[in-house]
Amino acid sequence: GYKKFIIQPYIPLENENYISIETFPDFDLIRFTDLGGVNIESNWSSLKEMKINILGDIENLKFPNDEIKKLYIFFVKSHLTFLEVN
């Protein structure tokens, strides 16, 4: 029983981005690419990876861009263990 729905209009895109953040015992792993979409598996070789020491200082880490940094800070503060956005 859902009571509310969010419906967004279809907007064609030239390319889609993909990012996932996953927690492992000693580090968090961020995977990202600008070749996302429903067929991300066919572009798996384009993924870039960034391992982050879970005991490190997040604010002083070097991220590829500010959006990835903001998403990672949200991930940590929300106590998530896996997040995937396409």
C-alpha cells in the first residue's frame, strides 16, 4: 500500500553517470564512471575505483569532484553500507 508517488517526466540524456559506494571491513570502496545507464555491466571496464580508509579524515580526502565528496559524506553520516546511483 503506497499512498504517495513521485512521477518525473522522461528526459533523454546524452550520457548517464554511475556511482556505487560499498563498505568493507577495512575500507569503503567508491566506483564511478560517466558511462552508466541500464547497461552498466557492459561498461564495467570503464569504472574508476577509490578506496577510502574508514579511519581517515573525510574532509581532507581528495575526491574527483565535489558531488562524489558530498555523496560520500552523506553515505558515512547516514551509516549506510551500500549505495548505488545510476
